[in-house]
Amino acid sequence: MFVRGLKRKCFDGEEDIEGTLAGIKAIPSYNLQRQSLLDMSLVKLQLCHMLVEPNLCRSVLIANTVRQIQEEMTQDGTWQMINTQSTGQASLDCLVSTDILCRSSREQAEGKHVPGYSTFNKDFEGDQAQDSLETMSTASSVQAPRNLQNNVWEMENPQENKGNFQKSLDQIFETLENKSPNSVEDLFSEVDNSYYDLDTMLTGMMSNTKMGHCDGLETFTSPTTATSSSNCKSDLNELDHIVEILVES
Amino acid sequence: ADIISTVEFNHTGELLATGDKGGRVVIFQREQESKHQPHRRGEYNVYSTFQSHEPEFDYLKSLEIEEKINKIRWLPQQNAAYFLLSTNDKTVKLWKVSERDKRPEGYNLKDEDGRLRDPSMITMLRVPVLRPMDLMVEATPRRVFANAHTYHINSISVNSDYETYMSADDLRINLWNFEITNQSFNIVDIKPANMEELTEVITAAEFHPHHCNTFVYSSSKGTIRLCDMRTSALCDRHAKFFEEPEDPSNRSFFSEIISSISDVKFSHSGRYIMTRDYLTVKVWDLNMENRPIETYQVHDYLRSKLCSLYENDCIFDKFECVWNGSDSVIMTGSYNNFFRMFDRNTKRDVTLEASRENSKPRAILKPRKVCVGGKRRKDEISVDSLDFSKKILHTAWHPSENIIAVAATNNLYIFQDKVN
């Protein structure tokens, strides 16, 4: 698998490229390879595996690699600042932070339309990743260059695909939000407090308050309601199904 | 058959347990050696099979909890029954495996079918008698240790006091008492206050084989920390810190990923620890923290392929490593169903293959060789022909004999020394 629109240079076997950073850099080739490594890493981080929690170790290692590339690019001066569309949008264009790794996919979906992480799906096309990239939020202060998105995620029908994906995502969020609203007290009274780790709850609460969406908590499915959980699962299955259609796998 | 996810001999080597992705545990037992068939030296046959973990759904996070068995650890045998710990990502269970070869017959109040007898028909007292029956092996869950891990459990380790054990996830390590399931002590917590600052996770942990106060844990940055539980309740400050300085000439964007330690094992003697990272196995002396005493290259020919291996995620494969009973040989797996053994004394190493096509039962394994560029000899295999989907992540070595168990995806291979 590789991103569309970007011709891949032969990475392996060129020892001076993968070798020491202080080694000889054939400038265009090295930058391109480094860029493609960065892109690959971002795709790996963005893809969401909705059903099973992502591997934290893998996510941390990839995020560290991204950070390393960013640092080097900053030193090189090849890191370009993008124009932020608005103050609200500024954070959305930033690169991934590991904070996202430990939030549930639902918390992210309700607060920020950000999918959780997953193992890398090879069939996943670059067009969907662009949508995720655009809606990604993070606390990292480094901002992704705009050309990152334009270079990498060339696609044939960007608007259409993006629209379809976004629409399906929205549909799913709507379904989840339209569950019978529970007040916060109800939510906690039904939850067996001994079960849930306190910081899981706090993470959810904090992420919601950060976005100013107090009603995020109201959309939590009651754990005792079997139908809502099965609806949730079927919604997730629906998303998988949609993803399959989009990638024509 | 499902993908095997863990393999472990018990302390005598009589039993071999495997766990798989479907949450099942299969235990093999070694046959008693008989004089009549000396060439069938103690083969392993299925002894018990049971479903250890079922898939679960975390309703709060809307995520599935996999039933895959991450680790199995045996307890030392203290009576006729066998006990083992098995764990998935979130829950540890203590299983009792026991034999039943007698059955009580002749109950007073119920008949052979179990139905209650009509009291008016009972005219005399009768005491049940134990009669032999076909051997039945039962597995029963005796303890369930749940709800203590927010992150995925990667290791469990039984303490030498046989009363406690630890479970480690990506960010925390908990200490349990076997008798108490609703409480555990947190002994290591590396979760940062701000998760955005997370750059390192725990990858493996193990108790010292003899000192019940000592344990080690490894990290994704290639470091090992040895902790002493006597110093404080929360062992966030290590007693020893093992790290090899980075080789600047080998530095690349993948350096950190390939330095991430996937397994750590104490030697049986307790003097050494062995660590496995992506390309090497290292042996460390507990008394020397600044570098390992031995480094063995498992498959250095992959060093120039790291980008492809990153792309297809193979670079994140977690290989385990094992010591033999006398700590003189170490073994670890590789790709293409190859596994490697290193003799620490003679410094010789061998590559063997676990595959049905390339070896017949009871045939001696032929050493394999990967050719790195240049002219390929007849029996060699070139790096580009390696099958990266056939990986040997889990192996086990009998505690006292030269018998090894090798898990190749969904097949289990057991190899023994040649019988003369």
C-alpha cells in the first residue's frame, strides 16, 4: 500500500539514506523519503479501528517517529507554517498528539469528530485519511504544513468521497446522539463505580469540557441498556461497511 | 485451529500449555517413558482443553476486549492439581486443572440419574462408594482478577514466594495476592499527568526467580529497570537502570522502534537478564548497567529493510526469547518460520525452520541459512524470499531437558534432542 499521487522512491538498499543523519543527503531524494515516511506515519496514526482498542505501544512509537521527523525538518528549515483558517480551526490542523491515543473513539467522535487509532489497514485509501487529517486535533504546538495535505492526498474525486465519508460519519453520530438523554446523575447511578477506572471517566469529562460540549456526557450509552449498546455496535459495523465500500475492497 | 499466542512449560516440564487468539488454552502432557517403546521418548499429547477467556465488550468505551490469551504462567505444583494463570488484555484468571478418575456411586437420596428418590421408598441407609471411571481432566476457574488494568496487559509473573504475582500493562504494574481478587497494589505507574507527554510504555515485566522483592520491567525505549519493592510502596524510582548507549553510526528514524524491548527474561540462576529487541538478543549482567555483556544478531539482514517492515507493520512484531535449563543456550524466533539458537559458551549459533514441508517427523532438522546479497548457494534462501507472515513469536524450552516448543502461527512444533 502506498499513498496515491506520490511516486515512491526506492527506500531500501540505499544505506546512506537510512544511515547516519549526518551522512550524505541527496537533497531532493532524502527530503522526499523523509516526507513519505512522515506521511506514512501520520496515516498509521490516523486510521481508526473502531472495534478494538489500538495498541498503545505501537502508537507511541509511531508518534515518537513523527516527532523526530518534525524536529529534524524544523532544524532543516523545511517545516512550513500553514495559514490557520480560524482560531478554532488552528488546533484541528495540527499533527497528532498521543493524548488522542488514550481516549475512546466515541469521546473523540462526539467532541471532535476524530477517529480513534487502529492497526494499519493496507486497503485504506488516502482520501479518507485526508478527512481525518483535517479534523484532527492536538495540543502539539507544531503545525502541519498545508502542502502536506495537498501533496500527499491527491485523489480522483476528493469532494465526493469526502462528502460521502463525512455524511456517513455524521449519520452515525446523529444516531448515537439521539439516544434517550441521560442526565449526568443517571449516568453515574447506573454505572458500577468500582468497575471504571477514575481516570477513564475524567479523561472523558475533560475532553468534553474542553470542547464546551456538556451534552457530550448525555449521549453516553447507558451500560444497562442492551439495545443501545447493540445499536452502537451496529453503527460501528455500519461504519466498517461504509469504509469497505469506499475503498472498494 | 487458532493462532497460538503463548506457549509455556510448567516447572517440571511434564505439562506444556498453549493459549490462542480465540481465548482457548490447550495443555499437553508428556507420556510416561516406557521400556517397550524407547524410541517414543515421552511425547506430548493433549491433556486438557478449555475456554479461558471470552470476548467482552466495554460499553463505556465502545470497544471490544479481545479474548486472545496474551500470557500463561504456571504455579509450582503443591498438590495433585495443577494451577496456571492465564490473561487476556484486561483480566487475569487462575485455573485449576485436576484429574478425576473415581466417581461416587450409590447415593442414599438420589438414584444413578441424579433424580431424587421417593423418601417412602428408602428403607435402608447406603453410603456412596468410590468406583473407578475413565480419566477426566477438569479445568475450573478458581479466581478472576479483573478491573485493575486500564491498558492492555502484556505480562504476568509469579513471585518466588508463591503467594503473589504481578500483572503489567502499558503504563502500570499491579501486585496481586492469589487469594484476593478485589484488590491489587499498584507498584509501578509511568502514566504522565498529561497523556500528551507520553513517550514511553512498559513492554514486559518479570519477577526475580529467587528474590521475591526484586523485579524488572522493560520499556519501548530499550531500557530495563530493576526495582526493589522494599524501598517503597510505589516503585517508580528504580534501583538499577540498564541501557546501552546508542551507536551513532547506526542511527536512523527507526532506531527507537527497533530498540523497543519486546521481551525480558531472568536467567534461571537469577544473575542475568535477557532482552529481545527487533534485531538482537542481549544478555545483561545484573551487576553492570551500562551495557549488555553479550549481544546476538538475530536477523541483521533486515536492517536495510526497515522502511518496508515499518510500512507493513512487521517492525512492531513482538518476539519472545527463552533460556534453556542451564542458561547456556538462548533461543528466539524470526520470520519465515525460522528460529535461532545461540550457545553462549561456544558462541555458535544455528537457524532452524519449523515447517511441515521442509522436515518430516523425527527427522533431524537441517540448519538453514539466509543469504545476504551476492551469490546464493543451493540451500540458502534470499532475504527477499522470506515470508514475513510466517513469524515465530513464541517459543518455550523445557526446564531441564532439551525439548523445545515452537509456535508457528497456528501450529505447535515440539522438538527434542536426537535419540541415540
